[in-house]
Amino acid sequence: MEVRREIEVEASPEEVFEALATEEGRERWLDEPDRQIHVESLDPPERLVWWWGGADEPATRVDFRIVALPAGTRVVVTESMPSFPLAGLSARFELVAA
Amino acid sequence: MSDQIGAVFAALSDPTRRTVVQSLLQEGSTSVPALTATLPISRQAVAKHLAALEDASLLERMPQTGREVRYRLRGDALAPATAWLKDAESAWEGRLGRLKRAVEKDPQP
């Protein structure tokens, strides 16, 4: 189960990576102090993966891909809840519900 | 909402309970004796797993016809998951917008 969103920004991949990977960088745009971030992997300036979750929420995995464009940068984020077997559930759910 | 999705997630984090849900997707309904016959666990353990799935609102008891209590998946079992997807989508819409403004307005030296 996952969601995917992307945006293009007028900044370099390094600037975007900095804003995602450092606490000082995140303070400029991410205001969610109740969520704890645990970084899984850093691959500057192309990729960053972290896990996070609040006190009463299941942990989710957030995967950022940072793609250099001729002018600017594309940021693609995928947030997933890997243990939620939604694909398997929903595939045949219609049969049961009917 | 997060409590509900948390309960669903916790219920499905157990491999035996995922097997139960999987078999319900195939069979439509099940019972403690039916599951005890197919799973390598005790009758009591089966009853516990079914109770956990019922608590998470994934299962419900069917209207009783005989002596046996039968269970089926609830029609709205996936509602918390759908709600999570919607919330996560709009949250990232907002966060990426703020990220864009942050890096464009205030570039690093």
C-alpha cells in the first residue's frame, strides 16, 4: 500500500537533498515534531529513504528520488506501509463483498 | 483514524492472521473448527486470532444458523486503508509545496 507524489523545483539536486537529509534543512518545510525520523539510507544527491511514525501510528517508509532535469530538479516521493497486504486483499475482495 | 489503521495494521502484522484473512478471501467464511483443521495451531490459538481480527473490525460473526459460529470479512474492512491513502496523498501535496518554496526562496550558498 503506497502513495506517490512528485514536484519540480527550481533548485539543484544538491539543494533539494540538503533540505531533505539534514535536520536544519527539514526545519524549513517539514513541521511535524511528533513524528520521529529514522534514516534507512542516504545516497546523495539522488536518493534518501527514511522511516517515520507518530506515537499511535504504524511506521511508514518514505522514499525520495531526486532527479536532475535540464533546468531544475524533480522530487518523487513514495510513502508506503509495507506490511499492509492491500494488494492481496483488494484483489479478491470484490468476490467476498458481493 | 490513526487508531483504527493502527489496529488493522497490528492485526495483519501476524502471519497466521494474514493466512486467516487470505483463506477468507478464498472461502468467504470460516469457523474455529474449520481453521483448527487446516492450521498447525490449537483451537484456543485459532479463537484468539479470530478475536484479534474481530477487534480490528476486519471480521464479523455471521448470523447464526446452527451451533457453529462462522466469521466473514467485513464489507468495510478496507475503509481505514483507503482513508490512510487519501490522508497521505494530501499530506504530501502540502509538504512538497512547502519544500518547493523553501528550496526556491532560500537556496544554499
